[in-house]
Amino acid sequence: MTSQSQGIQQLLQAEKRAKDKLEEAKKRKGKRLKQAKEEAMAEMDHYRLQREKEFRHKTSALQVMGSQGNLSTKIEEQTTETIRNLTGSYHKNMEGMMKKLLNTIYDINPEIHPNFKYEV
């Protein structure tokens, strides 16, 4: 009988040690999660500051190159030139392309599909 109660006592002690280890592991996990969150926040702040610095640098470089109005007129001129080139290319190649397209449409060679089986 005493050996049985000793076995039960040992089992209860082992259960208590396991519970303590589990609680300790949960605490370590919580601390690690908190630390990881703090590290991520610090990394995000560093990245945000870096991107803001790059943005300020690029904006100052644009201001040195010219005013916003000057840039918009340059962009409009480039756009107009590109549209003019595309329109010219369209008119130049339209007739030949239409002929090719119509020839493809009109020159149809009807044939039976290779998978078709004629059954009598």
C-alpha cells in the first residue's frame, strides 16, 4: 500500500514539475513574442525614416532641376510627340495590315478535323 502511495506522490510531483516547465515555457514564449514585436516596430520605424529621407532627397533634386510647371510642360511636349509618332505609324502601316487581315479572313481552306470519325 505504501509503495502505491509513493508512486502516486511521485506521479503528482512529476505532474507539478511538468506544469511548472509548461508555465515557464509560456512565459519565455510571451517574452520572445514581445521582443520580436519591439524589434519589428524598430525595423519599421527605421525603414519609414529611410524612405522619408529618400523622398525628401528626390523632391529636393526635382526642385533643383526645375519648377513643377516646367516639368509638366516637358511631359506634355513628350506626350504630344509620342502621340504624333504613333499616329504616323498607324497611318503608314494601316493599309498593309488591313490587306493581311482581309486575306487571312477570305482565304479559308475548309478541311475535316483530324479527330472526326465518319461512321456509316
